[in-house]
Amino acid sequence: MGERRVRPVPSPSPHASAAAAADPVSPDRRPTGIALVSRSGLLDTVAASPARVVLLVAGPGYGKSAVLRQWADRLGDATVWHTCTDADNDPATLLSALSRAAGRASGIVTVSGLVSAVVDGPPRVLLVDDVHAITGAGSLNVLTDVVDRLPQAWRVGLATRARPRLPLARLRAAGDLLEIGVAELSLDRTEQVEVLARSGASLSPTETDEIHERTEGWPAAVALAGMAVRAGARDSDAALTFTGDDRFMREYLRTEVLAGLGARETALLVRCAILDELTGPVCDAVLRARSSGAALEHLAAHGVLEPVGRDGERYRCHPLLHDLLSAELHRKEPALVPELHRRAARWFIDAGELEPAVAHAHLAGDAEEVARLVLDRAQQTWTDGRVHTVQQWMSWLEEAEGVPVFPAIAAHASLIFGLVGEPARAERWSAMARASDRSGTLSDGSTIEGTLAYLEAIEARGGTAQMRSDARTAWAGLSPASPYRATMLHTEALSYLLEGELERADDLFVEALEAAELAAVHPLVAMILCERAAVAVERGDWTSATTAVRHATSIVTAGGYSSYWTSALVYAWAARTAVHLGLRPEAAAHLQRALALRPLLTYALPVVSTQALLVTAQASLGVGDLHSAAAAVRQAQEIMHRRPGLGDLPSRVATAIVAVQEAASQGRPQTLTAAEVRLLPLLATHLSFPLIAERLGVSRNTVKTQAISTYRKLGVSSRSEAVARWELLEGSNSW
């Protein structure tokens, strides 16, 4: 009897058709799913691998069966196929089934007999699907023996929802195991587009990207998303609102993923849906239970959860499953949700993980706890490069109702909103802080008085003398361990710099630099280096200035601080020193980064913001960018209107204005005719030349001739350049 391939086809399942889409079981269902989507790249990897055993492990709906079928189609009759069922938990039944699949007599009762029956035939590939159905030790031993004792030229492909209890470690160590998991089985964007097209969904690139982000390439979920979009064709946001609680996805998750779970496992999944990442200890804390770790391991082994990392202790739900579980929790036990978040917050606090603790305290509605945690963690989080995380925390406190004003929190909130370029919100928090009771001491030993003086020194509302006095008060009131003390040394140094006392300023900048380095406040370190560069330039020492600026730039690059307010001064000085050295391309690149940070430079943090704008203007003039120079100087002028009395800053701004005016005057064009001046405002509109001609009551050729003459006189070559050049010249006349 010749070797033959047996592909048993199970009875159709009552489950949603997406199950068939991912692991197709009948020909009539294949066109709607991924069975016809080529996984050639994955199969090429399998073909190129020297491993004898290929293991596909993923939860339901990842197309494992489809991959095996496509592999079998490549090999033709050189395959032996068996799909496991519960009946295969009887070793004799399993052995008999494998023998029949291999085309051998059904009377074979030993592994040796099976191996002897196939050893003389051509090499084959044994493909075993649904291996997770085998749980009995006897049958697992049979499968292990078959894998181990088949002829060396044979290969084995195993597909399973759960990692099988086979000698995987031994196979892996011997180089005999190729493991294919969720990452490899997930659809890439090209494959996803094909599946969506087969489902009849017509999506824009943005919607397709949204589906990919939500499904993470889970084949069954992609197919269901396409069905949901097609069913909601009248809803323009159907693709953007697809979640795990969508009707199609919900039915699939309940029947294919959650079906068969015990009450304890289901409760764990639902109640711990408040967590982004699951571990035994945190789940125990949330559930007030024990042995959650074992339950998580069991759920992961059966494809319900996904491991995070390789430590075997952290897990997560697929985002769509997380959507469903969270919705179930809020539907069935809404009153319990805040308490679950409180338990999680307490656990994370005890574990020293303050960021998730803040998030859970917020979701528990405990604004006072959020305030306490933020006060403790804000500075370090900002220093670590996560300014927007701190901004989010402050926004939560801003939105909270009925929360007493904590002066220290108000002060830090004001500064954070200043750092992200939101001066109006910074002003609101500042007003609350300054109106607060200044008595009391914080948990770190800092006084309320010192903390509020810290804010007031940076805001510099009362001029340089008051700025210096506030900085000294803050220094005395802040805890000796507070990283904010370095900022106060910097602020006091600034007050002397603005008064022209370079020696005293530089001495304090040195102290501030040492304190900032000791506290590891790297963005501040970079900024202070640039303050020292400014002092060096005042002394004519460009060599020292360049060295300091390059050090500062390296700190910003290494720390990922390119979007920080503090980096505006760094990039501005990097551009200016590059101009001095004649490195025009380098200057232009740094200037572009400095200009990108201009929106952050406001009156909320007036001194350094104005310094950065002035240096930006100087660098812009150095590369011939008059438009950017003028814009930076205007912005600095606006800050000085709100914060007068800041030493020599107003005169420096006035000097910069003159420099821009002179640069503009040197390039002032020939006199424009009245007709050309009348044309310029219309060039700034969307109107075409024929429409402009109609508006002016002249011919199209006349407009074209006037435009060409205008471009020549302004020294530009395009309509947009002409408008920008004229705005600059008109602006310089208005100063």
C-alpha cells in the first residue's frame, strides 16, 4: 500500500465564521479568511531551517492550520497528516491514528512497529494539528517517542494552542527545534490588506493602520474587523471604533478563547483587566487571593494570555481580549472597579513602582494620593525623559473636582505646564500656589515657603533682585537632598548674569553644574553648560564656549531630550557656535531643531526662554534666515512686555531688533511700484493669477508681468518667498 496523506475535516463549528477564517475547516469558508493568503515567507523560513521539528504555538485564530496546509501543499504526497482529538488521549488510539495517516496497517500497537513500517519508504513530513487536545501522559509519551524515533530524514510539524509537554528544551539545545509563535503568525500589513479585501471591507490607509494597531495582526481579529466594517458600512468610523467588545469580536472571544475556563480563572481575567501587565503578586493583591501565579501560567499555557519577556512571570492579554474583559467588569461589577484600582495602587507603591501607582490612584478617584505620589516622583520622571508623563499627571489633578489645593503640587504643575509651552495653564496653577498658605513642611523635609519661592524665582515677576532673593529663600527651604536646589543655584547665577556681573555669575554656574551633575538632572546640566558658554563668549573665549556647547549637545542627544524646553538654549548655542566656526550645514541643522522648540518659549519661564530666542535670532542672522530671526526677536519682545525689569535682557532684545532691521535694510529691494504693492497682499491668498487679474480689473498677462517684476526686486523666485520677504520688510518697519 502506498504512502498517502490523510486530512480529516472536522464537522462545522457553531462558532463565528472568523474561526474558519483563521483555521479554515471547510472549503466554502476559505474565501472569507486567510486560508488563501500566502504565508510563503514563513514557509521559506521553515524550508531553510535545519531543525527536524517545527512547533507552531499560538492561541486560536492565528492560522496555524492554514500554515500546515500550505506546507503540505508545497510537499504534495510527501506528508502525513493527523488532527488530534480528545480520543487521542488513549495511547493506542493515537498510535493507530498515526499509523493509518501514514498509510500503514491499523494493527500497529507500538512506536517501534510504526517506525519499522515507514523506515524503508521515502522521507516524509509528519504534520500533527491541534496537539493541545493531547493532555494524557501516556499519549504525550507516544508522541515524544514518535518524534524521537522517526528516521532522521523525516521532519515533524506540530500546531498547538498550548505549549506541549514534550522535550522541547532538549530539542532546542540540539538545534532540532524551530519555534513559530504569535509574532511570526501575525499578519503583516500586506497580508492584512488582503484579508480585509476578501472580507469585502473598503478601508483608507489610515483605517487600515488603525485596524493593524488594534488587532496586532491577529488573523481572526483582522477578518472579524473586516466583517464589522462591512456590517457598519454606514458608520464612517467603524474601523476606528472596532474593539474587543464589538459584537463579532465578543462572540469569537467568548466561544474560542474563554470557553471552558473555570469560574476562578474567569474572575481573575475579568477583575485583573484593570492591569496592563499581569504577575502573580499583583493579581493576588487585586483579588485578595493566593496562587494567582499558577493560574496565570495555566492560562498562558492554553493560549489565553501572552508571556511578556522571557522570565515566565509576566503576562498580558491581547488588547482586544483586554477590551472585552474590561467591558465585562464595568458591566457586571462597576462598583468594585475603584476598589480594585486602590488595591493595585497600594501594591505598586509598596513595590516602588510609582508610575503605575499614580495611574491606578487616578482611576480609583483618589486625587489626594495622586498629588502625594506626583510630588514625590515628578522631578525624576521629567529628568528621565518623560515630561509628557508628568504633564498627564498634572492634567489629571487639574481635572479632579473637590480636591484641596496643595501648594507644592500647584507650584510644580505651574512649572510643568511652563515647560510644555502652555503659559495660560501655568498661570492658573501659579496663582493658586501663590495664594496658598506658605506654612508647613513636605515629607522630604522641604518647606512650603521654600517650594513656593522656587516657583517665584523661576517666574522672575519682580526683576533680578527679587529673583535672586527668591532663589536664596528656596535654597534655604528646600531639602538638602532636593534636586531643585541645583536649579536655584542656576537661577541665582542668572540674576547676576543679567546684571552684567560675569565673575559672580560664572562662579555660581560652576556650583550649579556640580549640583546638577550630582543630582543627575541631565537636562539642567546641558542648559548650565550653555550659560557658561554665554559667559565665555562675553569674555571672547570661543574655544571654551564651543567645548561647553558640544558637551551640552551630546547630553541632549544621549538622553533623548531633543523635545525638551531646556534644549532650545542648547540647540540655539550649537547653531551659533557652528556659525562662528563657519560650519553652515551644521549650523542650519541645529537651528532647525532650535526653531522647532520655539513654541515652548513663553513668558511662563521668561529668562531662559528669552535667552534662547536671542541666540536663535543671532544664529538665524548668521545663516541668512532673516524671517526666522525676526520671528524669534518678536517673540522675545512679547516676553519682555510681560516680564519687565529683567536686567539687561530688554536692552539685548532691543539690540537684536536693530540687528534684524539693519540686515533687512541691507537687503531692501528696489522701490516697488504702486501696482506691485497692491499685488502683494493678493499673492498671499489662494487666488490664481486669472482670479487676481479679475479682482484688480487688469489682464492676466499684466498680473504675470507685475509678479515677475516683484520677484526680481525682492530677490526671490517664488510666490511664497515673495510674501515672506515682504512680511519681513514690513515687520522691520513697524518696530
